[in-house]
Amino acid sequence: MHALHLIAVYRLRYCTRTRAYANRRTAEGLIKPEIIRCPKRYIARELYHTPRRPRRRQPSNPQTVTIRCGAGPIAITPTRTT
């Protein structure tokens, strides 16, 4: 749930289509939590319908996770703490 919220907030900040949606809904009188709820649903549906690949053995080095939206890809590289 928290990940969906972070993606929705990122899109509200940087994605022009999502900002236009938020501006339109604000003009209709909705408050921010109500506006964020619909993009979260859209993101959940989008992620659910992505093709699933069979699981492979993880390499020993960290992988980069890429999330794509209308504003462009977001790359997240996990770091190890020792």
C-alpha cells in the first residue's frame, strides 16, 4: 500500500497527465486524499496486468528496479548495508 502511495505522489508531482487530472478534480471540489485514491487504483491495475516472468536466481550484485510512468522511468538501486 505504501508503495502505491509513493508512486501516486511521484506522479502527481512530475507526470503532466496526472497533474492535469488532479487539477480537474480539485476544480470539482475534491480534497487531496480523494484525488490520490483513483491514481492508486489505476497503478494497482497497471501492475496487476503486467506480464509475469518466471523467477530466476538472483545475481550476487544489486539489481536496478525501473518504474515507468508518463514522466519517464524511475530507477531505484538498492544499497547493501554491512
